[in-house]
Amino acid sequence: MKLSTRSRYGVRALLDIAVHSSTEPVRLKEIASRQEVSLSYLEHIIGPLISGGILRSTRGPGGG
């Protein structure tokens, strides 16, 4: 199966969240750093996953 780059990064982000989430939310900044993806690109990838109900987001202490 051939996936687009955006899909591959989405899958990698989901796997990263599954591996590194224990009881606290995982920050996008941490995922971007571990996966070597720019934060802005990762935000575009995660948005549809949140609106599709695959992920849940939480606002940080300073706002979202």
C-alpha cells in the first residue's frame, strides 16, 4: 500500500502518541521534535484527526 507523505506523518504521530501517552496529554511540540517534523505541518495533520474524532485535544495552561 502506498501512502502520501501527509498520511505517513499522521500514522507516525498516532504511533508516537500511543507510545508516549501514559496519563498526561502529549504535546505537539514534543511529537514534532521526536518525529523530526515541523510543528506547523504537524498541526495541519492533527487537525483533521481531531475533527474526525480519532484524537482528542486539550488546551494548555496559556490557551490553545
